[in-house]
Amino acid sequence: WVLMVTAQTPTNIAVIKYWGKRDENLILPINDSISVTLDPQHLCTTTSVAVSPTFTHDRMWLNGKEISLSGGRYQNCLRELRARASDVEDEEKGIKITKKDWEKLHLHIASYNNFPTAAGLASSAAGFACLVFSLAKLMNVKEDHSKLSAIARQGSGSACRSLYGGFVKWIMGKEENGSDSIAVQLADEKHWDDLVIIIAVVSSRQKETSSTSGMRETVETSMLIEHRAKEVVPRRIIQMEKAIKDLDFPSFARLTCSDSNQFHAVCLDTSPPIFYMNDTSHRIISCVEKWNRFEGTPQVAYTFDAGPNAVLIARNRKAAALLLQRLLFYFPPQSDTDLNSYVIGDKSI
Ligand code: DP6
């Protein structure tokens, strides 16, 4: 027999960024962060997990290619889930798995991103969130989403925020064992449904410095990071929570753009400096800043993660349509800029 579960998890985009760890193994951050989860049909991971007595060892395929599960991050997630597995019974198929059986049974995991992984967008966030969620279902793990978020966190920090839709806060926590470093939902996906997210895929090249090593180098060498983590982010978290609650787009946009810019400033303050944005990213920032200033009130917020791709959040559909017009005029895909496509809702151009 084979027992299988399939789940789908979207990626999330941080508007107050996580950058820097206080514990590398447990993946505990040095500051809280807030993100918005994308619609499930866009930039998501689909994962099928299966168990069978005929499987001889744990195996995983990513986009059809087998990958190693030996890394600490996978092992930490699998160990945490196995420890919490419960009895599973499927009378129709005549399957009975006891809590103890899970220690010996092996798993097969097949994961697909609906977007080229190389574009650096369908990130580890959706991947680990989906892995943990689907395995928890298969193994009848009776924990709530926040407990599962603490397991996904051990796969990749940002993954803990993808277990919820809408706006999500990852509370950094204080405990050394990480038990209070969990994600909570601030508002569900219906709360602010005017917002439209457009992603400008500036480069599909894989990033040169991974988030993991980048943030390690920042913590080791940057003098600004402590000021950011201790002074700036705690204030911004409070302001951002209020802006989200009040649907206050001007404050939301100001905080989102400032936080993205400070995150990249901290990367520049790292030795050797880390450059995630390129000329096209900088031109997109100038274009949005000029437009927002011209309108007198922000129409669009921008944010960039560990790569040059722009995530643009328009205040409503009208602003999104105008933004797209501008982007297509100034940054036509496949032109002399290295911008290749836009992802808008379910449409790619
Ligand atoms: C810039 O979650 O990819 O996207 O925990 O080492 O796996 P690890 O890092 P990761 O870092 C994400 C950094 C970011 C900001 C964010 O998503 O908050």
C-alpha cells in the first residue's frame, strides 16, 4: 500500500524584513518581521508526500530532479514531525500506522514550484512551508498552525510565515530553544483585498549570495545591523501593524519602501558588501518614487528581497493598471534592460 497527501502553499513577501539570526541551527531571528502571503495560485509550491512499507529510505524530488535530504534543515523538520506523528487508519485501504511505526517508515516527497526556481522568486519559503504542512497532514500531527510554523522555521526562516494567508508576523521570541519563535496571522486575505501585487522579474539569474550566508556575513561585520534590529525594526513593527489594521496605504507604503531600502543598506554595510539590486532595480525605485511624489500620496510601494526582482504593491486596481502601463513603457520586457517579464496576478507578460 501507499498513502499519499498533496498540499499547495504560496510564497510570502516581507514588508518588514527578516535579516540576521541569533541561532543558526534553530533558525532564530534577531528581529520580528511582517509579510504578505501571495494568492495561492501564484508563485506557489505543490508537494506530494507518500509513505509505504516498500520505501527503503527517505527521498525527495524537486521539480522532477532528486535532491539530497541529508542537510540539517530537512533532517530537523523530519525529526520534529516524526516526534509528533499520531496513529493513522484508512479502513478502506486496510492501512493502520501506529505512532511508533513512523520512526521506521520511510517517506517519498515530490515538490514542484509553479515558477522557475532559478528566478529566485518561488523561494524556500513556500517549499519548506508546504513540506511541513503536507507531512503534518500525512502523519496526523495534531499541532496548530503556529506550532507547525515553528517547525517550518527550522527549514527556512521565512517559511514560517507561509503557513497563513493575508498578513503574517513572525515573532522572534526570546526562548533559547525557539519554542516562542512562531508566526501569527495579523489579518486574513480578505482584510485588504484592494492591494494588487506586481512582480517585475528583473533577472532570472540565481542570486550570487544566498540569504543564509548573506545574513551571516551581515551579523558578523555590519555595524548598522544592531541599530536596525534593536532600534528601527521594533518601532516599525508597531507602525506597520497599525497601518495594516487601519488600511492606511500611505503609512504602509512608506514603511515598506523604507524597510526594503534599509535592508539593502545593511547589505552594503556588510564586508565584503552584498549587492542584491542592480541598475534596473534602482531605476524602478526612482520611477515609483517620482510617481508617488507627483501624485502627492503614494500609489505604489516597492520592496526587494535578496535579489534584483521588484515586488510592487499597488494601492488598488486603478493604480496597478497605471503602474503596469508605466512599467511596460519604461521597462519593456526583452529590451536593452535585462528585465524579462512581469507577473501580475495569474498573468505573465
Ligand atoms: C530577504 O528565509 O531565505 O527574503 O532562514 O537562512 O533560510 P534562511 O533565510 P531566508 O531569508 C529571507 C530573507 C529575505 C527577507 C524576508 O523574507 O523576511
